[in-house]
Amino acid sequence: MTTPVVGNQRTLGFSQPEPSRPLRKPRTSLKVRNALIGWTFILPNFLGFAVLTLTPVITLFYMSLTNWNIFGTAEWVGLENFARLVGDKSFHIALGNTLYYAALHIPITIIVSLALALLLNQKLRGAAFFRTVAFFPYITSIVAVAVVWNMLFSPEFGPINQFLGMFVGGDLPGWTVSKDWAMPAVIIVGTWKDMGYYMLLFLAGLQTVPTELHEAARIDGAGAWQRFWNVTLPCLRPTMFFVTVMVTIQSLKVFDLILVMTDGGPGQATLVLSQYIYQKGFEQFQFGYASAIAVVLFLICILVTVVQFLYNKRRDA
Amino acid sequence: MNRKIMSAFGVAAAASLALTGCGGESEPEAPEGPVTISLAGWDFASTPEFQTLADAYEEANPDVTVELKEYPAGDDYDTALTADLSAGAAPDVFIVKNLKNYVTFQEGGTLLDISDVAAELDPETGGLEPMAVDGATYAVPYRQDSWLLYYNKELFEKAGVDLPDGSWTWDDYAAAAEELTEGVDEKSVTGTYLHSWQSTVQGFALAQTEGAALDGGDFSFLAPYYERELALQDAGAQPSYATVTTNELTYQAQFGTQKAAMMPMGSWYIGTLVAEQESGAADTFEWGIAPIPQLDESTTGTENTPVTFGDPTTMGINAGIDESKVETAKDFLSFAAGPEGAAALAGIGITPALIDDTVADAIFSLEGVPQDELSRFSYTTHETLPENPVGQNTAAIQTILGEMHSAVMSESTPVDEAITEAEERVANEVG
């Protein structure tokens, strides 16, 4: 299987084996050479990855087994940090909140962005304009988003509650300053902000759905819903898989939105794992313990992604 | 020919390297002559205090150059400085900006013992005493803001409420706030304004309550302070915590544009308000400063010393400093925390840790600063206790109390329940 490549390289004149030597040697050197050329191409990217991501991640695993306040040397404590996690109520709350956020944010974002994509895939007048509009939240600064949404959510003077007040009597949600409503408020904003990006991915996916299939289905008498369910959705599966993986990882490591909107409050109502890591590490200088929490978050992300990959593979087969 | 020149250069370069190398190793003590020390600070454009201190010191000591190194402002200062300290790349002298991280720096071995500098300072220097860790001092306060009560004289007159006279307890303050709200009777104006920070409630409770301690595991001392603030926001005498946080209200705008007749705030706001009235960012109105209200009458009145809170901003010496520079660095610290540094700071409207008559004269000679006697009394006379007492667990406890603050003030959790929860969390998670 590999010979044609080598042959091509030869005819292209990338490498001329010296005629006096036996045949095997130049082949291997050619292989090495080809590999080296490949490596050179990914080297710049890999260097950045190695220095800025891989090394810190490996260090993270080591740090999680130590007690380190950033100064001096780290003290080896084995699994002590992980044992402490078991009994740490704040960690349990942060983990619960992270899963709460993910459990709602993932499906809602997928449904909303897919619906938007289907809508804006029609040949409507001004579709390009509305696509831009839907994408806008994604490129808006998160701090500006948080400030504006916080005002909209203001329980006393905010437009949202004034609007709701026209239809619903009695107690209105306290949104970001209520223990029960802060998380839904953050999820609404998170979905609103992210939907444009995933809509774009779905739109790209929709372009790959063959129109013949739709026509065939229509001739067979399939309604809009049946066509969506039996033609569009199966054809979108690669996109759907990619979007699901991305949105899952994004939900599990949500940080900046919550930090600027509620700062984890009120109380610990919206404290998520990433923020807890930040608190322990950069506010309280417990880098060992913070690393242990980060390892847990890392493992959750890996686990969920692997499960998604396996599921996708099984469907593929 | 070319080659000859080049080899000549090479020999010369090698020789000079060898010579300087030798010289560096064998030099025994610091020579008399110019010394340069570096000082870490943040955001020089809007924080002129570092340059002011450096200039004043250089003027008094022409042999010394104080080189400033700029770090990011806000919480990023600690993060960036910490990274430099652990890498051994931090400046000779640095500001310990947040008192709650002092112990981390000290235990990390990044601070030089400067007990000798501390011993020579005026014992009146605000915040000096609490800096001692096991009998040794590692950083000295050069700046200390204290919390005061700002009030708008015109709104008081409009509402027909007596001006503060220094005799107020918190209950008097609460009563006045409600009277003011009613008396002014304008929808957008409240009797007082309480900013969303946890210190606006907890700082006073900790400083004024007998026997209250952050690491004592008992937070019941917070309860009366919270009950009072909740009652005030329920009565509409101050914007609710929900309104303050969701609408991102700023204390400068609330008091400066006359939306609140009173406001507890740190002494740094004097300079801000004067500047904003001059620039037009704040309305022009007559205002004054009163002592912060007290828990009970034992500390009220101008014959007593009111108790308030405020963290000193302190300066320490990097433990990794070149030995030849230690004496100069110590001298700089004595200068910055002493009367000369204080005078220099007061000249730009900043409250130094050492408040003497020169400092008070300098502050009250600034145009726009109220001239009444109570204002001067409030500024110069107070016992200021730290918001973040020096202790190993202060940072962790403050995180828990901060979360409690948002839960209580947003009325998500009743006061007693929140206090019990915080006590349990401290027992469970800290230490």
C-alpha cells in the first residue's frame, strides 16, 4: 500500500536514490525522509501544543499528587488531594452545578441552533442578514453580554420581569440574584451566545444533504416532518456528532460567562468546577488541590467524549 | 587583515568577559555610590503613588535610583507578581496589595524579615501592629484607607434631617436613612447606599464587635449587621443588593450624582469625589465626612475614638534581593512608611498609614475637601482594624464569607441559616 507513494515521490524527483547502493537502504532513508517532511509540517503547531498544552497537562497530573502553594518545592502527598475531594461539599456542589448546566445547555443549544439553521437554510428574503444576526452574540465580548443580560434580568426593573408581569401574577423569578433561578438565567444566556456558532456548523452540514433524496422522499409522499426525520437528520449525523462533542466539552468547562454574570452566586448557586479550580488555585494558592479538581474535570471530559466516539462508531458500522 | 582585526576583537571580548566575570565573583561588599533598587507596582497611569514615592526618595537620596516595574492592576497583580516571585524574577521591593495573601508570601519565604524597619516606625502607623507574624514583621504599611460615612449636606437639609454629629450608632444611621428617604421623597433618591462588597457589612461587624474573630469559627457577630442592612433594603432606604448587582450600580455615581444622601465608603473616595466634582462627572453639592456609625455608644462621640476597618497597603523586600541592596531597600521602606513618605502621598490626595498634622493639613488644603471640624476629626481620628486579619486561612475563609454575603443580601438564604452554613463550611473545608 505504501509503495505507490514512494514511487510518486521518486518520479516527482523529491529524492534520487544513489544507484550504487542496495535497494533496501534508500527505501528506509526515503521513508525517514518523508516522515521528517511530514513532521516538519506539523512541527510549528506541535511545538505550540507541546509547550502550552501538553507540558502543563502532564505537570497538572503531577501537581495533583502534591501540596504546593506555588512558592518553594511541592510536597508529595500521594492521593491525599483526591481523598479530600470525596468529603468536600463545595466540590460536590460545583460538580452538581456543572452537570446541571451541561444537562440543560447541551440539548437546548443543539435544538435551538439546528432549528435556526433549518429556518435560515430556506430561500428566504434577507436570510444572509438573519444568519449574521444569529451569529452576532457569539462574537460579542462576554463582559458586555453579561452586563446587558444582568440588566435585562434585574428582578425589579428589568424588562424581562416587566414583560412576564403582564401575563403572570404573583412572584416573578429573581433570576441572577435567586438561588433557584440563577442557573436557568445563566443557561439562557449561554445558549443565546453559543447558538449562532453551532447554527453555522449545522448550516454547513445542511449543504451536504443531497437534494435528490429530498425530492425522492417528497415524491414518495413524505411530509416535512418525515423528510426532516428520515432524510435531513441522518445526513447530518457527522455534523451532529461534531457539534455534540464540542458543545459538551464547552459546557463542562464553562467559566467566563458565569464568572462575569454571577461570580458563582448567590451563595454557591452557580459555582461550577472551573471556577472552583480558579478559587482554590489563584485565590487561595492551593495549587495541588486545584490540580486534583482539574484532573477530575479532565477525566469527565475525556470519559464523555470517548463514550460519544464509541456510540458514533457503533452507529457508523 | 580582516581576519586579524576579527581575532583581535575576539581576544578583547574574551578578556573583557573574563574580567567582568572575575570582578562579579570576587566583589565583597556594596561599593559606596549609585545604587538602583526596583519597585513593583500596578497601573502607573492611574495609580501615581509609586512614582510619587520614588521621586520623593530619589530627591532625598540622589545616589539611589528607584526603578519602577509595572504589573497589571486588580487581582491580576497578585497572580503576575506571584509568578515572578516563584521564578525568582520579581523586583527588589514589592507591594503586598492584598493583606489576605501576606501569609502566603511570608510562608513561601519570599519576604525578608524587616522587623528592624518596623521597630523604628512611629507606633501610630496605621495597620503596623497586625503585620507581625510570630513576633517578626515582613511588610510595613505605607498607605491605609479607613472607612468613613460620606453625606450630602444638601439632601439632609432638603429632608429636614439633622446632620451627623459623630454620635451615631448603626441604629441611628438606619433611622436617618429611612427619614431621609421619606423626607427627600424622590423616586430615584434613597437615604443611603450600600455597595455590594462583602466588606461593607462584614468589615464593620468584625472590627466593631468585641471578641469577633475571622478564624474563631463563630460568625454570629455578623447577624445584627445583616439584619439591619436587610431591613434597610426592604424599607427602600437603600437600593437592594439585587438592584446594585444586576444594574451594575457604581458607588461613585450613586453618591456623586446625588442618588443617595449617605454612603459608607473608604477614605480613597475623598480624592475621587473632589476630582469628579471638578471634572463634572459628579454634581456640585456640599458634602461632609462623619465617623462611621458604631455598634454601641461606648465608642461614639468626638471624645472617643471611633472603630472602623480598612486594610493597610504594605511594602516588603524580596527575599531574593542582592545583598548589596538590602540596606538601601530598608531605607526606602522606612522613608515610604515614615513621615516623609506620608507627606508625599498626602500631597497627591492619598491617605498614608501614618496620619499626622502635616498629612491632615495637606489633605484638607486640597480644593473641594470639606472644611468642617467633624470631617477633619473623622479623617484623623479612628481605630482602624484590618478587614483581613493576618492568618493562614484568611483567604479561604473570606471566600466562604463572600458566598454567604451574596446568599444573604440577595435574600436567597435567611441570615441564621447562612451563618450556620458558613460555620459548617469553615469547619469542613478550611485548615
